Amino acid sequence: MKTKTFQAAFEITHVRNCPFYIQEECFLLTDKAVELPLGRSSCLILVRELTGLLFTLMPHAATGFAEQRDAVFTCGGCTGLIKFQLTDKPIVNQAGKNAAALKENTQSVISGQIEAIAPAELLQVFHMHQKTGRLVLEFENGSARVTFREGGLLAARYEDFDNQEAIYAMLAQKKGTFHFLPGLPDALMKTREIGDFMMILMEGLRRLDEGE
């Protein structure tokens, strides 16, 4: 029996000086990706908020989020603010269109500060958006590289650590910069993943909590 995919639809109910989205636009959160309104930029701050909501809402999917229907969620980490709520409005699946739009921008580079988004959240962003390419992180004590294929982990390197151990080590870093370079050589596209993304991330967060 095929497992039903988790998904939650949201409608923006209030906007104040948001540089990306407008009122009444809708977006979809699944256990694999965030589908934003077609043509809109991907705000890393909003994706970070939605990543947190994914773990909060998943246990309530079977009830149709009955207890969360009146909840108002907020994203206000930049120059503007939006509020959004769960909705039953039908949302056209635009994953194919979004993927085509991403292909048109394969030369673009996503960059930012680690202080604005922690490594764990940053990795989830590229996993949920099913990105393919190399994430380069520059920390105070050295650089790290993580290779993604459609959101899956192909390789990671940080200091003397490789793959899972490299991921565990970089999660503790709090300062630095990052930039993402889309695309991979054909040879790397056939490489096996180093393991299940969420299992690796959860183990890294567990070690972080225990201070290892």
C-alpha cells in the first residue's frame, strides 16, 4: 500500500512590506518540498519557518489539522512581514513549472550569512527544494562542501571529516558565509547517496544536543 504524502496548503492573510509575496497567494508544504506561488522568489526565511512547521504539523495530518485550522503563522525575519493560515483552497500542482523555472536560472548563485540561517536549517532548505549542486560554507576555522542531487546527499567534506561525520561537525558552526553553485557533472549524477537525509540530520542534531 502506498503511503500518502504529507501536504499542507496555506493562504497569506496579511502582508506588510514583504518584498516577495502578496495577500491571498497560496503555497504548499509537503514532506519533500515547498511549492511557492509561480514566479515568486524563494525566501530562505519563509522556507526556514515552513521547515519548522513541517515537524509540528506532521503528527496532526491524520486529523486534517483540525486543531491548527485557526492558528495564524508568521514570517517576519526580514524587512517585511506576512501572516498565513491553513487553507482548503485547491492549489494547482506547479512542481513541474517550478522545476522548469529553476533550470532557466541554473547559473544563479544563492549566498548568505550563517548567522541568518543555521547549517541544519540551510541543509533542509536545499533538501526540501530538491536542489542539485554544491553548497560551499566558509566557517571561521575552515571551509566545508556538501554535494546535493535533487535534495539527496552525495558527499560532504569538512576539515578531516567526510560524509556523515562532516555533516555532524558542521552543524555546530554559528558564524560564516555560504554560497550554492547549481548543477553537477554527469559522472556525479550517478553517484550513490551517502544515506537518508533526514536520518543523517536527526542524528547530527541529537549529537549536537548531547554536546558531542
